[in-house]
Amino acid sequence: MDNRVICVVGPTAAGKTKMGVALAKHFGGEVVSVDSMQIYRGMTIGTAAPTDEEMEGIPHYMVAVADPGENWSVARFTEQADGCIQDILRRGKRPVLVGGTGLYLDSILSGRTFAAGHSGGEVRKALQAELAAEGIEPLYRQLQQIDPAAAARLHRSDEKRILRALEVWRETGETITAHDQRTRAIPSKYEAGYIGLTFRERADLYARIDRRVDSMVSQGLLQEVEALLKSGLPESATALQAIGYKQFLSVRRGETSAEEAVAEVKLRSRQYAKRQLTWLRRNDKIHWILWEKDPDFRQGLQNATEYLTAQGLG
């Protein structure tokens, strides 16, 4: 079966949704969102999830598929998204993967399995009990004996990853280092043609991010947060720790003003965009389209389609 996919990547607010839809139309494709927060229902505004109008009739998958009270792992996301991609390919369509969550995209494309273990399992509960009773030091020493390479990579304060590494060993008898080495040797599951979108000047990207945040607020981001809480979602839910939601929780609690929250959301969004670009620029297979102050989508689409056609994706 054809294993070729199109990937539209880039920082937040770079125009990925619009480009993804346009490429899906051109290449007879359907869109799979690769965004760790757009999976949650009732969070359209703050996650900039595509609206029905923006989808332009193109089927979209992995959008609003989860309850906000759920906490999805990379492994679960990868499994669900992969099922969508396989279905699209079986029907002779071209999957167009759109999103800025780099770890999730890399995991999907590689098709590598994740080491066993999950946060609600008995092994994890036992480890957490040991942590509570004795602290991290005895557990870290165990890891040094079992998997010296993993221990060398991790700081003693990184309790989450130390527990994870010990959990993998106790459940499978294989170290997490050995698992990672073995799975990295497996060829990638999908052949990808990458289109990257960003602005030539970082200041123009940041200005666009600021405008998007202002638009989210005017569309009712605070009201969206209130609706989630009224539905019974606890303030501690993972979904509410996302940029935008976390800051407006503070407004609702009376801890900060709306103006302070907006400024904080803009700052955190710009910082997130910088991290996204750092991750993506490690990938030399991405064909970058650099917008000027105002994106020229017509020219950008022509650039993207010519490149992808030359890559055999036409």
C-alpha cells in the first residue's frame, strides 16, 4: 500500500490550517491534525482548531475527539492518528498531516512502538509509593545499576522520567535505553513530503501571534474557559494547563486582570513558537516557505504543489 503522506508544519499562527486544506484539495487528500490540544472537545477557540468554514468540506481527523478530562499520551495519540492515516490510504486518498506538535508528528511517521507501562498501572503505583516513602535518591541509584546510560541522561530531579525508566524495566525486563536503540533501527513507516511555513522575519511572526491572541479573546476565550469549568472539568485537568486556558483561569479566580492574562498568553505563545521552530529546524527534509509581512497564500500554494509534485506526491 502507498505509504506517502504530506506534512504541513511550522510554528503557531503560520497558516498551517489554510495550507493543509488547500493541499488536500489539490492532491485529493484528507487532513489529520497533529496537535496535542486540538483533540479536546469544547476547546476550539483557545487551540485554534479548524472550524467547519475553515475545513471547506475537507474531512479532518483527530479534532475534538477527546473529553477535556482525559490525559492522552503520545502513544495513544500516535495509535489513533495512525488508524486514521491507514484508513485514508486504503481509500486511495492522500493523508495531509497538519500541526505543530513535533514529537507527535515524528512518532506517527516513524511508526515506532512505545515502551510498555502506563501511569495508572500497578507498577507505576508501586514506584510512586516508593518515591513518597523514600524519596528519589534510592530510585535513582536503582536506575544507575539497571540502565547506566539512562541514569546519565537524567537529572536526579527528573522524577517523572526516572520512574518511567524503572517502570519499563520492571514491566518488560528491557531497559528503556535498549528499547529506544532497537526501535530507532526500524525504518520509518511513512514516506513524507514536508512543507514548512513561517515568516522570514521573526518580528512578523510574533505580530501575527499577537493578533491571533487578540482574536481569540474577542471570540470568547474567557467564556470558553468558563464553559469547560461549568461542565465539571477540574481546574487541574491537563487540557486547562494549555497556553491561554491557564492564564484565563487566573482571571476567573481574580488573581490577574484580563489585560495581564492577554499579555502573558502572547508571551507564552511566542516562546512556544520559538521552541517549535527549534524542533523543526533539525529536520533537513522540510521545504520551507517564508512569508513576508503578509502571507501570499496563492504564491505559497503554487510553491508547495510544485515541490510536492516533484517529490512524486502528485
